[in-house]
Amino acid sequence: MDEKVPGKVTVASGVLVTIVQLTTQEISGVHEMCAAWTRDVNRFLGDERIGDGVEIRVDKDEITIDLYIIVEHDVSMLQLGRRIQAEVARAVEEMTSMDVKAINVHIEDVHYPPAQLS
């Protein structure tokens, strides 16, 4: 059904943040999203485009995404970063039909499991 109907479809920025967060968190090697402080910054600035570990800028129909993550200690950070870029771009483009201009992955920390006591 490719029939054109008058009107427009808008995607709330919070929806974009959710898509990015859920996609990123499902990738093996990602321990967690970080930058919990963005909630406070979000409230202060009134900027809905920031979510935990995610910053999104939309210019016309192009999206630029910055991700802030903590990775597991036993992964290749370069390969993980590239996989995140590919998976997030695919998810955003499939779900919104918007073009992803760039995905910047910021590895903020490495998670090491607690040392085992003997």
C-alpha cells in the first residue's frame, strides 16, 4: 500500500533514544549505557533528545548519535564499536526511514568482574 495520504508522520526524540538504547543494550560486550547524569542535564536544559548514555541530534531527516557505554573487559573495543554502529544504524533506519549521518561510540569505562576470593 504505497498510496500517499496527506499529512505527516513525526517521531518523538524520546522514541529515537529508546530505539538506540534497546539496540545497544542487546549487543554482546556492552555492559551498560552510562552517563546517568544526563537525566539531570536533560531536566535543566529541557532537552528531550538526551537519554541515559545517548545524545541525538536531528538535522532535517539526518540523525547524528553519540553513545556513551561501559564495555565488558574481554571484548575488542574496536570491533564492538563497529558492531554497535552497524546495528544501531540498521535499527534506526528500518524503524524510522530516517538517514543516520553518524554514530559516535564513546567507551567511557571497562567493566571487570569482582575478584574471586579463595
